[in-house]
Amino acid sequence: MLTKGPILCIDDDDRYLVGQVLHQLGLPNPILFFSNGQTALDYLETTSDRSFLIFCDINMPLLNGLELRKRINASDYLRKKSIPFVFLTTTASQQSIKMAYEKSVQGFYQKALSYQELIKQIRLVVEYWQNCLHPNSQFR
């Protein structure tokens, strides 16, 4: 898997907190922050970069996380990039979880209440995708 690309953090409220955790984990990846789904979509549609991972909130202005995922799936260009898409949100309901998986997300996490637990959640997701094979895996 391409593990060197940027990690996208799409969140209008907790960007600083999630960013702190990602920096604390000492990852070599650049971390790009977007406060809504529309600016993230604009970036994804125009960049040639192969992003490593997307952490996305559900409730955001302009384009929420569920709609962003739907738009990514509707684009041949973006779908072929096979960027792992994980919801990391304070809002978790049975309905939102069901809707997320109907849009083929690769994970859904309710943000941990403590900083240490959030570190564990994010480390778990990152390590999984660092070791997982998918269509853009780089074979040696």
C-alpha cells in the first residue's frame, strides 16, 4: 500500500485535537486539514497526490461527510485512487453507521472521550492501513 501520501483530516470542530494526535504518533505523512467536505473534495479532484488515509467527521457545513463519501464513490477518478475512508466523529447513531457502510466506508469510529483513548483509536486505524493490501498496494 502507498503509505507515504498525505493523511486528510476533514473536520470542522476537532481538527486541532486530531492533528495533535497524528503529530504525536510521529508519522512521516504530511497532514492536510479541511474544515468541510467541499474543500476536501475540491482538493481530491484536482491533486495528483495519492493520499494515504482520510479521517472524516460526519456533521460539517457545505458538504457533510456522508455526502462527501457519496461524491467520492460517484467519481471514477477518485474511486480508482482507493483511498481508505474512515469516519471519526462524535455523532454516532445506528442510522449514521448504517448509512456510512452503505457508502462503502472502511471504518466508523466514535471519537474517544479521553486523549489517550483517541491516540489508541487513531494508532489502530493507521497501523491497520499501513499493513493492509488494497488495489493500490505497492508490491516489491
